[in-house]
Amino acid sequence: MMTDALTAMFDWQMPVALHFGAGVLETLPARLDGDRVVLLTFAGAEACGLLSRLRGLLGDQLLHVELVPEGLAELSRLEPLAARLWPIMARWPETVLLAVGGGTVLDLAKVLRCRSLDGDAATLEAALCDRGDWPMLSIDRLWLVPTTAGTGSEVTRWATLWDTGAEPPVKRSFDRPFGHAERALIDPVLTLSCPPAVLRDAALDALSHALEAIWNHHASPLSDLLAVSAARRVIAALPRAQAEPHDLAHRSALSLAALEAGLAFAQTRTALAHALSYALTLEHGLSHGQACACWLVACWELAVGHDERVDAGLARVFDTAPELGAVHLARWLGSVGAQADPAAFGITEAQDRIRAALDSPRGRNFIAPVPKPFPQEPQIDVPAC
């Protein structure tokens, strides 16, 4: 059944003040209006010139700079970071924690802004691992500036931390009402320094967010509009950005797509492809975007035919019948250098993984509660995208 968009009932919450556009980073000093800043950014910000640019913009307002090494947002990073940042935030409680970077930096910042009043990050870590109650917190001010076009973290209330010390390693989710940032500045210029692999994998992440918002039990007419627009925008813009990596128009399109997808899945949450992706990241070290993308074709096949709304949304992604869309998607993924088949990573029990993932919290958001037989390569003759 399909609910008419004019009669559908849904809620929408988005407390983040958004500022989008090429050059919007230059407006940062005016928006801060003299407030002090603690900067959390990625280690490569120094080499690419971003750190010196931020120092120039912020001047004496910048109290401290913390560089985050490359890699996953690991739970083990919290305590040493908190030991350096929290005393500064406690001394100047109106200071803004400014996070500039990709998903690792933004996710770490969301948790670090939750400052334990006793100054002990171990109690915060225990709460994240469900080993204790949440401590008394001071929720510090948080502004986010993404440097990739994909994560959407700047407009969601949750973060992912990887507990690599657990056996086996697991993903810990931070999901609290106070997870939203106060502000997000999205400047497509900052994505121009992304290496080709980061450009692609971030865009795959945005596409995954968009599709996961469509085949989702919690979708609404408004989230569908954003998700379909985001998916179409990524599909059009990523190949152009790969071919013309210095063209700001293509990067702006991808940044807008990532924002649209972020706004959509901030309401719906993610679904089956994300539930399946986490093991691939831990087992094979795949980027989050690629780990999600290799399940999208299978999820598309499973999603078709269960709900008229979902079918209508998927049909608009490639302007074709929804059952043909998986073929177009597989070809498109191959054209941008992404893998569309989990078997390429040694996954021989894909159907078992899908069945297990459908019982996970994210899997239960997926529109099809019972999987069909694992989809084979569709035998349909369609023109190339």
C-alpha cells in the first residue's frame, strides 16, 4: 500500500543551523562573534594548508589545536583526547569545539563535546559500551565543518565508534538527543583536496544514505524527496568529478547531495546495507562507503515489490522500472571503480549474512521483512546508463 503524500503523517526534527556554499568557511569569524575555539581536525590538514588557513581565520580566538591521526574513530582515542581537550573546555565553558574533517573527526567530536563533570572519560566510555550509566555531563558547544562529501554526520545526532579492543571488535553507536551540533558549515571548496579514493568512497556513502532512506519503514514524503534528489545527484556528479577533479561545480553537487542524504537519513536512520557493512570494514579494512556500496545491489533487489512508495522512489533514481534499477546501479558502481559484489571480498555466505542482518536494529528498518532467495545477476537486456 502507498500512503498519499498529502495525507501522510510524519515528524521532522532538525536543530542544526546550516550554512552551505562555496567559501562559507570565510564567514566563520563573523558567526563566532569573538567566541573562543578549540579545533579538532585531521592530521593531513597541516600538509594541505587547511590548518594554516584556519589559524589565519581564527587568530587569537583559537585556544588549542588537536590533530587526529588517520583511521577509524576508535573508542580508545577518547580518553587521551578528553585529557587534553576537557580541561580547556572546563576553563572556558562558552568555547566552541570546532571539528573540521571527515567522518572520523566529526564523530569523535560529537562524543567529546559530552564532557563528564568528574573529568573521567572512562565513565563516558563505559556508558557507550553499556557497562554503566551515563555520567553527569556538560554539553559543550559543537560546530561541524565536513571536508568530504558523504558522511552527513554534520546533520545527524549519532556517531560511530569502533571498539577494536573488544573480542571480536564491535561497533559502538552514540545516539543521544544531545548529539546534534549547534551549527554546520558545508563548504564544497574544502572537498577539492580529497584524494580520488576519498572522493569516490565519500560519494558512495552519500548514495548509500540516500537509498537506505528510500527503502525504509520510517520514510516520509519529505525524506523521499531529499533521498531521491541526493541519489540522482550523486549518480550524475561523481563520474564528472572523477573526470574533472578540480571543477568546483561537481564538488558542490556532491556536497549538496551528501547534505540532502544526511537530512533524509537523519529522520529515517539507515537500514540493511549499513547493517551488513560493518563486518566488512572490520574484516577487510574497507572504507565505510565501499563496505556499504557492495551490498546496495542486493538490497535493491530485495526492496523491490514490497511497497508502492519504495518502488516509486527507486524508479525515479534511474528513470526506469524499479526492477531494472539494480542492473543500472551495478553498472554505475563498476563505472566509478566500486565493487558491487560482496563475493569480491570473499563473502561466500551472503544470504546467511542478509538473513542475520535483517534481525539487527538497522535491518529492521528495511522495507522487506523476509528476504527472497539471494538475487542472482538479473538477466535483463537494458541499455547502459
